[in-house]
Amino acid sequence: MAQRKVQRQKVVAPRGKAQVLTAVRPEPGNPEGWRLECERLRAELQAARDEIASLRSRQEQVLNRIDWVLDALESLPDAES
């Protein structure tokens, strides 16, 4: 029986997506370590929430600009007449 070569597909990350890197951290061994880890995670969560709010605001601004441009383009034939 003839053997087939296995074709390997190149895995390419989608455009515009940032690669997520995770660091392996040792588990804290004492209550103080857990408290510090909790504070670090809360700060990271707050930073993520702030970034989400910023992105939503930017998205809303872009959509408003697109609406404005579409309205302006629709009114061009009326202005030329």
C-alpha cells in the first residue's frame, strides 16, 4: 500500500487580532499573596473595562460620522437641482 504525505496547513491568525500572551504565575502560598493577586486582577479587570468603554465610544463616533456622510451624500442631488 502506498503511503500518503500528510499535508500540513499553515495556521494564520486573523488580521487585526492581537496575540494574547499569558504568563504562567506560581500560585500564591499565603493569604497575603492571594490578596495581592486579587488586587492585581481587579486592576487588570478595571483596565479592560476602561478600554472597552473607550472602544465603544470610538465605535459610536465612527457610526455617527458615517451617518452624517450618508445624509450629506443623499442631499447632494437636491442641492444640484
